[in-house]
Amino acid sequence: MKPAGNRLIRWIRSLIIAVAVSIAFWTLVIMIFEEKFIFFPAVYPQGIYESEQRALQPEDHWFTTEDSVKLHGWLLRSKDAVGTLLMFHGNAGNLSHRGEILRRLRLTGFNVFIFDYRGYGKSEGSPTEEGVYADGRAAMQYVMSLAGVELKSLFFLGSSLGGAVAVDVATHQLPVGMILESTFSSAQDVAAHAYPFLPNRFLLRTRFDSESKIRNLHVPLLFFHGTDDSVIPHRLGRKLFDAANSPKQFIDIIGANHNDMFLIGGETYLRQIRAFCLQLSSSLP
């Protein structure tokens, strides 16, 4: 074989080895630091607590999980509320970053209870999949103990990773209805989208397998997903919807990305949430 041919073979071999080493390296990094790639908490004093507390005047609440982790939440009350929304936020920031959507939901006629998962905001601990599920269950139990909150008027609102937490909590205690936005079928599906050339989806310890859980739920569902979502592809929201039981509705928010659902959807988005909850509340004895 000619020297040029030998050089080409050596170059190809070196390239294959370099690619394999790179894949192995990044696969190992993600495996070791898996939770760092999933949870992005802002720990107090990070956030915008003072200005949002002045603007919203929320009630501060503290409650404890079954494994003795102390969590922090806010309750916003609305006069003549049509129901209470238990809000499960996404994987980044903390509750103080959700001021604008909290404000709009209260003006739409809802009491809203939002809490921080362990390791977020003022809540103790460090986040894990099983941990945030336990946090969600504790929030459900706590909100039901509050004055003016009844199971027959309680709805879940889960956004992104919070949608997976809401689905899991619903397997323990069904709300009247559940609103899921910008959420996904499973962590494996998200990993396949985010890291298409890595085998991490087969190696993840974290599951967030909403698809299998939602198949066993029988609760009215309202889905929202942005058509331009660059974090959680629209198709993963649709995949979860397809696995769910009726009654269910899927609403596309045209042009919305991952974190601007309520801004792009505007009053139409809020009216659809209110109509969904009112319809269910009025059907109960």
C-alpha cells in the first residue's frame, strides 16, 4: 500500500479513537455529575425575594417532608377564588423568580400555593428525583391543611420538570384536574434530545418516567406546549399527552419557547386555565 494510503488509514483510526474517547469521557462526566445536569437551584439569598414580597404580599409557609426536610412556600390568596392551584415549578431558580405568573394567576381568580423543592430557595437539603417527589407529596398534604382549601377545588399546575413531579404526586392523591405545561415523557427522552450522540439515556439513574405513570391516572388533563420550545421539544409533550387517558386537551402556544408560555399565550392562556378549572368545579357535588 502506498504511504499516502497508510497515512489516511492512520488518520481515520486516530479520529475514531478520539471520538470514542470523547464520547466515553462525556458519558462518564454526565454519569458522575448526573444531578448537576438536571437540577439548577438558586439558593437563598439568590433570587428576587424582597421586591416580589413587596409586590405580591404572599403568606410565608414552612412545612416538613416525610424524611424531615424543611421546605418553604408562598401562598397567594385571591378574593372569591374559583379554586387553588398547587404549583410545581421547573428545575431552575426558585419561587421568587415566578412572581409574574403568580401575579397573573391570582388576578385570574386563583389561590396559588408555590413551594421550593429541597435545595432550592430557602428550602433545606439537596435535590434528587425521589426527594422532589417527597417534596411534592408533602406540599399536597400541607396545602390541604390550609384554611379555605378543599380537595374539590384543588388543581395541580406542573411546569417542565414540575410536570413530572405533579404526575408522580397524582399517583398518590388525585387533584380535581391537572395542568401540565412544557413537560416531557421521561428523562431518557430528554437526554436523547439533549445528547443525541451519547448513550446516557440508557445509563441514567434518574427516570422521571411520567409516560408510564400517566397511563394509570384517570384525572382531567390540560396540556400546554410552546411550538418553539428549545429545551423540551414539542414532540415530547405530545408523547406524554398521547399516553394519557381522557378527558384531555392539548393546546399549542404558537411561537412560545420554554419559559415564556404565559407571556406569549397571554390572556387566552389564562382564560383557558380558568375555564378548565371552572368546568370541573361546577361538575362536582
